[in-house]
Amino acid sequence: MCGIVAYKGDKNKTSKIIFDGLKLLEYRGYDSCGIGVIHDNMIKAFKWKGRVKKTEEKFKKAKIYSPISIGHTRWATHGEPSDVNAHPIISYNKEFAIVHNGIIENYKELKKILLEKGYKFYTDTDTEVLVNFIELCVINSKSVDKGLTYALSKLEGAFGIVLIKRDNPDLMYAARKGSPLAFGKKGNEFFIASDATPIIEYTKKIIYLDNGHLLKIEGSEFDILDFNLNKIPKKFKEVDVELQRVELGNYESYMLKEIMEQPDSLMQTMLGRIKEKNITLGGIQAYTDTLLNTNRIIIIGCGTSWHAGLVAEYFFEKYLKIPVEVEYASEFRYRFPIINKGDVVFVISQSGETADTLEATRIAKKKGATVLGIVNAVGSSIARLTDEGCYLHAGPEIGVASTKAFTSQLMLFFMIGIKASFLKKNITKKKYLKMINELEKIPSKIKYILEQKNDIKKISKKIHKKNHALFLGRGNNFPVALEGALKLKEISYIHAEGYPAAEMKHGPIALIDKEMPVIAICTKSDEYDKMISNIREVGSRNAIVIGIIDRENEHVRDYLDFSIMVPSTSKDFTPIINQIPLQLLAYYCAVLRGCDVDKPRNLAKSVTVE
């Protein structure tokens, strides 16, 4: 879950290309950062714990210029975040330096071999084992190509690597198994990165390395090889990705900016898809019949994306009348899922690079399902692997805790469900038009909620010092309770749990006391009366009760300590509306606790390792 940028070309451009690229990839990890160059026939690594900006400032003071460089921003897996564990890692005999994304699962066995050969270790990382094993294999084979590919063939786990050699500043290698790498070339300049974003400023012609492939750059030439050193013919393809450098503007954080952008991001998700009171979804048009005739839908995601899938389950089963299963990608890939030919699988990932979801995609395709992607990042691995899919078009999401991507995921699923249910004749033309009309009103209703942000901040002041919180919802707002709890714990570090409200009586109510905030989602719904009973249950046990309510049930305020008013909408679409105040509540609690809301501890935006 790290970011890699490498460059070979003009020594005067190296620093800018590496650090600009790492800033674009910092969402992948921000525990530490480093840059490695070949200078005066030596490999020199400059690396420190902390953000990219810190390393950039220190490196510039060294005033070193090199035509070849590897850069890395890290999210720690093996070895704590520290200066010494930061990448690049230099091999024991100082012959190689490497940057690595992934996890080497058999590092203990390899380390044992290396220790027997006299190697010593100075970091706690599996990456040091990897680069030393490569060095040993090169020494034994007396060939860099043969030694490197032999070493790579013996690795278990996932990796994306870039490697440089001390005595040859004209030579660079990259290889992947699981962790993505993109490669670009412009004249005699070569660019490698974890995704296309750092490259497209210089060239939009990209080659994505496939699993088990090695890129060798020497001089002005390059080859793509398999691990048996057979040449693989590959052509550059132009990618339809725009570089969007996101400015913070007048906002104090990216997360707040992205929360406030949701009226616009939802309109972008609908743009071109809702027009003249009709829904057109070009991305999955070719699979319309497959979706309408399937006997089962499976939705796969992780974290926030999984919550979006749960909301979709309620909606699809209600209107499409098709059984829906929602799976954690991390569990799906390690059991023996029953997939039938004709099943439709939706895979959801904001980044399109989530390792577990990517592997689940491969499994579902191998078993014969039609796999449709719901992603935000254009040109990402999942977007390329799925049969078809829809982009969110929500714009770049920099904050680690997802906000606008989540609501855009819901909007996209609602549009898919509405159109499919109409084509299946499960809803009338009148109902179809009414639902479209209701979707189009959602952005303006969200603006109304955002205008109340100072009132929500006042409520946050009442609970931000608490150590625990419960979120309650029923029906299609149960997943909203889960997502609200996730946001609070992700960025404020307050322990929070989401529950179906009726489940309180089956255990969790034992936790209730005067120190426990309970956030209850109680907008008008089929379960409305039952929800009020649940609110009264926790209130009678002295909980601090905060309610999300709408104009149709203002009297619920009588049972609440604090209330947040949201506009009324169709019961089906309340999950989008009700999520907004929960995002703001979590945000202000985190700010009041002094937390870094954009880069919360231990988290990274894109989970590209298991």
C-alpha cells in the first residue's frame, strides 16, 4: 500500500518528477518517504519518517543531481514507520537499491538462507530481505538478468518493485506480481509509477505491466520480459486520464472540501446519465439483458464500498426482485464461493486498486460471472479487468476517509436499480419518472444540510471527548449507521459501532449509560414507529441521544437530547441524505480532538496489499 515513482532521463528534472509524483501518490501511504539516486558511483538514499514534503526539503539541501532515481512513500506493513525502515532499501553489499510495494510472504525462509551466507540486516522490513536475496542470486549467477528473474520466481506474495544497480546508472528494472505498475516513455525519458497519475503530465502513452513481467531499461532502449527472460511484445496505449491537481482553496482540510463538494459530485455522477427524464448508463449498456435475466447479484467491496453495497442490496431486492448477496472482498477470496454462469457481480472500489477486491474480480471472472466495476479512478486496475462498468465521476478524493465517493456510489446504484426495474416492468412509467425527479433534487437537499454545519459542530462539542458511540438505523439506513460509525472511528479514534436498532435488546444495550452518545437515524420510513421505540429505550437508560430527523417527524425531538434536521425525500433515497450530517459530525469530532482528518493514523487511501 505504498507509492512508487521512478525516473531515468534528464538529471535536472529528477527531483521535481519524483517528488511531484510522490505527492500525487501520498494517498497510498504517508508513514515515511525516500528517494534513491546513483551519484559518484555510489547509491545514495535520502529517507525520513513523515510526509513527502519533509523529504523533499531535506533532499534539495543536498544539491545532488542524478539521471536515475527511485522514489517511495510508505504505508508500513513489515517494520514500524521509521527513518531506517523507509525506502529505498540498499542491499548489504551496496550493489542494489530497491523500492517495493507489497508483502513477501516467504521472507522468513529467505532471510534464513541469507543469514547462513553472512548477510546482516539493519531494518525490520521484508523489503531488505528481498533486495539482499536479489543481490545474492545475481552474485551466484554472475548475471543481473538471470539472477534477478531467478530471485523473483522464488518469491511468494505480492510485489511491485523498481531496482537500480550501483555501477550502471544507465540500467533500471521494474517487475510486478499483484501490485500494479505503469510505465511511460517520452524520447529518452522513462517513467515508472504505481499508477498512471504521476506519468500523464509527461506522456499519456502507457504500458501497464502484467503479473509476472519484468521491465528492463538500458540506455535508450527497453524490453518487457517474462521471468524466463522471454521477450513479451507490448505496445503503448493512450490512457483517457486527466491530471487533476487538487487545490485546497479556502478549506482547512481535503475532507471538509470533499464533504462540501457533494452537491457538485453527485451532479457529475448523474451528468449525461439522467437527461430528458430518462436514465442511460452507457458503461453497462452491453450487459443490460444479462442484468435483467440474472438469477443472482453479488456485490463485493471493502469498508465504505461494502456499506454502499448493503444499501444497494435493499434497493435491488425491493425493485429488481433478484436475490442479492453482499460480500467482503477479503473474505470472498479465501473461501470457496459458489458462482454460477449468468451471475452478475458488481465490484466496488474508489481507487480501483484495492488488492482484495481486485483478486475477487479475478475469481468471479474465472468462474464465469459477468463482472461490472463501480470505480472512481479512470484507468485503474479494476476498471481494466472487469467486463464493463461505470465510473463515479466524483472527482479526485484526497481525504483518506471516503465521503463523496460513497454518496456517488449510492447514486450510481440507485440509477442502475431504477432503470433495470423499469425495463423489467417492476415499476410503472409514472413511478420511474417520479424516482428520477427525486434523484435530481438530492444535490439541492444536500446543500441545505451543509448550510447547517455550524449547528452540527455545536453537537460535536458535546460528544467529542467521549470514548465510545453507538449508531442505530433500521432498514436501508442500517448500512448508513455502519458507515457513520466507521467515519467516526476512522478519523477521530472514538470507538464506534453501528447496529440495526432492534438488535440493541440482544446485547449492546448493556453498554448504555450517561457517557454513551447514541446517534439514531429516524427519518420517515417503514420502520419509523419501531425506531421511535428504540430511541426511547436508550433514552430511558440516560444515553446522550442525537437524532437525524426530517420535517415529517419533528415531534421525535421530544425524545432527543440533540437533533439534526434533514430535508424529506423518498424513503428509498434517504441513505444519501442521512449520511451527510454523520460525515460532518465525525469531521468536527476529529478536529476538536486535534486529529489529522485527511491522513488518520495507520490508514492509507488505497489498500493495495492484503
